[in-house]
Amino acid sequence: MKAFLAIFRKELRRYLTDPRMLLALFLPGILILVIYPLMGTALQGLELSGSPEGETFSIAYMEDFSEEREEPVLLTLFESALEDQQKGNRASFHPVPRAEREEAMGKVGEGEYDLFLDYSPSFEDVLFDRTDVPSLALYYDGASEKATYAHALMLELVPLAYDGYLLNQGPEGPIDGNLGKGDYQGNQLISFLFPLITVSLLMSSVCSLTPEAIAGEKERGTLAALLIAPVPRGTIVWGKMASAGTVSLLSGAISFLGTVLSLPFLMGGTGLSPALVFPVLLIIFSALFLFLAIGFLLSTLARSVKEANSWIGPFLSIGILASVFGAFLDLSALPFSFVPVLNVTTCMALVIRSEALPWAYLAITIIVNLLATVLLVFLTDRLFRSERALFRR
């Protein structure tokens, strides 16, 4: 135990007293707080692409919107727009008495209605006769893909149907029509950006730490002196990994905190839900240990820092590609959770997108990553015991 602590303190001191190492580990998380708010400006105009297929949109509207017409002109345009898309979508319309307005808004939040058109009394009569300035508010569930799409399409059609009205304005000012508990568009974008950013930061930490850990000692000639000390070689491996893991956890925590704090600026008010922080942290820690174990194995096989970096670099590219695959391909099937690295980005995306946590996928991902970490550490330990593998020419 004394030997383990001695190696742990030695490595930890080396990491925390090297200015270049500290910059590489902690600067990315700090820069995120500066860069992401700037990126948010470019993303504010992002619109949801595509549309659902074969869906029925449930549209409720205020029954007394007009004294002469059976249904609003806007609904006729909505039906025509769905027909023009030729994707098998249709709409069902539900008139709501004014006395049941609050109940209808509650049904939007519960998902019974995709959209509720809150017309002011006799909206079209007042609008077309130019006797006053009527108002119209659109309420929807922002956590639902269907409702979000219906709301976006309806907003495009409103100017075609009416002119000279107040949209989403109440007696006390602007109205936020999202009655749901989430934001579908925001979650979709976060589920793409967050895994990509997080995996890139974790792997950059590994690239900063692991090449020097063993390959650097070989290159400087200090590893041979360490091996002849009366310390078991397994203790050396575990001591080095424990110190690197501690520093990586600190770096990962700062990067994670920077990302979480900056997401509202990036997304224009949408951030990571507090309920998702703990599951995401579990995924991050399991991934970090796995990446470190891979880095230490490659550093043990390498003869120099340059060679170690040349091997770890492609591994970084693989992690980024896995992040992209997880965003654009449907990898939610349970067998994909057994694939290390790929399961990390996919699991993060599923946790952020899903209304209910995918516990089975989450548990398998964490267990598989930890088992893979133990296996890689065991292989590194075996390599450390082989002079031929450790000092190959």
C-alpha cells in the first residue's frame, strides 16, 4: 500500500505541477463558457427539418371564434398543407367552449391535443370587419415531436390566413405557448452536440495524460529505474492509473460543468435537465475510465511519446465518428449497448431525448464499459510483466 501511495503521489505531483499539462486538461472546459454563447447566436435560427409521416394531428380551437363560420380559415389551410406534403398526415379538429379553455390547455400538456388555438371572441368577424384588433395564441407541448411540428407549420400558415391581429399576446404581455415540460427541438440539438463535445473533451484529456505516463518514461529512461525498485509491477500500473484517473475526473468535472452552464446560452434558454445530470455523469465516468485504460495500453505498447500519440490519435477519431453515428443513426436497439465507445455517445443521446430514462440501455452501457476497463487494465498489467513487450525494439 505504501508503494502504491508513493507512485500515486509522484504521478499526481507531475501532472499538477506541469503548466502545459494543466492547460491541456482544464483550459477546454473554461473556454467552453466563452465559445458556446457565441455559437448560440448562429444556432438561434435553426429550424426543425423534416416532418412526421402517417400521423393524425389533434387540433383544438375556441368554439366561439366566429359567429358565422363553422371552423377557422386557418384550419382549412392546415389541412391543405398536410395534403400537399403527401406524407399521409391528417388532422382532427375539436371545437372547445370558452368555459372549457383551461381544461383544453391542460389536455395540451397531457398530450391529448397537439395544438390549441386560443382565439379571442368572434376573432374572424372582428378581424375581417376591421372593428378591433383581435388576438390569437397557439399552445402546444414543446416536448412532443408531433406537437412541435404542428406548431411550426401553423405559425407559417397564420400570415397566409389573417392580417392585422395579435399573435401570442395576452393582457400582461407575450405568451409562451409551450405547455409541455420540455423542448423537443432543443433536446434534439443537445442530444447531438452534448455527446460529441463530451467525448471530444474526455479523449483530449486521455491524449494529454497517457502518452507521457509510460511511453514518456521509456523515452526518458526513467522506467527502467522504476522497474528495478522493490515494487510489484502491478502496483506501478495501478498507481499510475489511479493518479491519471483522479486528474482526469477533475478535468472532466470542470469540462462537464462548463458544458452544462453554457448550454442555455448555446440553446437560447434550453439546458440539460437536472434530472439527467446524475445518469449522464455515470456514463461520463464509465467512459473516462475506459478511455484511460485504452490510452494506458497503447502507451505501454509504444516505444516513444510520438509513437503513443500516433496510436491514440486514430482512437480519438473513432470516438468522434461514434458520436456522429449516434446522432444520425438509430442505435437505440439494446444490442448496441454492448459495443464499447459507441454505446457511450448513443446512451447519452437516448438519455437526453427520452421522456423516460432507458434504464436497461444505461445499465448495460455502464457495466460493459467497466468490464472492458478491467480487462484492459489486466492486459496492461500483463504487458508490464513482460520485458519483451515493454522494451520491444
